Amino acid sequence: MPLPRRTVTALATLLAAAVGGCTSGTAPTAPPAGAAPSPRPATAATSAATAPAEAGRPRLSVPATLPGEIARVVYTGGANAGMSGTSHRETRAGTEYLVRAACVADEPSRTVHYQLAGTSGEEPPLAGGDVPCDGEETTTSMPLPATRVQITLEASGGSDLADVSSAYAILVPAG
């Protein structure tokens, strides 16, 4: 004969309380200092979420590779500061593209500059723009000629990137 729903709920609650109260006599341990956090899935949201980082400096959650992605650059500041960039494919003439970019810095009024250039390094820059370091992703639309593109990030106003926690710029087809 089946038990009434109230009885099942009460028994489940008692069982959970009993199991939750059991311990093996050892306290849970925290991960070792400097251990990498467990990976989180990246999202392609329009607002770049931040995650805690070294010494309380926030870091951006960089989107995973996006559909049709042409190129990207990611800057990570801090003790192991570095910049990495990839170029996946060529752009097509007559196609509209978007630069999706975000930045986080100690001072939110700070900006960084992205620049798009051909990979041969011989032609003039194709486009560029400034990105506020407020943690919000910005998008800029533009047409580009048919070429392989690389993106770089640099400090605006001739300063360095020492106060920038993280930044990225990604080039994708519009729509």
C-alpha cells in the first residue's frame, strides 16, 4: 500500500537531516593556495561578466570561440601578464563585421585601444577603436576588405596596461 505524500515528504526530510548530521570526523579542506578554479562554461553574453581574481582584481569572462569567428585577442594582467591572439580565417569583401570587446581595469574610466590589421604587417591598419574598462561588452560594426586579420590591444593615451586586469576583442561576422 503506497504511503501518503505527506509521510513520504516527512521521511525524506528526516533522512536528509540524519545524513547531513553525519561526519567522518574530518573537517572539509579548502583547495590549496594558488589552485586553479574549476572551469566554467563561457557565454557569449552582451554584458561581460567578471570573476574574482588575484588580489581582488576582477577578470572578464571571455566568450568561447564564436560561430564564424575571424580573429581574437585576449589580454590578462597581473603577475603573469600576457596577450594571446588568434586568426582563424579571412574576411570577405562586402560583408559587415562586428568587433566585440570588453575591458576591466582598476579605474573604470580607463580605456584600451584595439586595432585591426592585415597579417602581412605591410598594409595600414584596417580599423580601430577604444573600449571602456567598465566590464561591459561593446560592439562596433564595420565593413572590411577581403584579408586575413589580426587584432591587437594597446593602452590608450600612451600609458601601459599595468592597471588593466583583463581585456578582449573578437571579430565576427554581423548577423
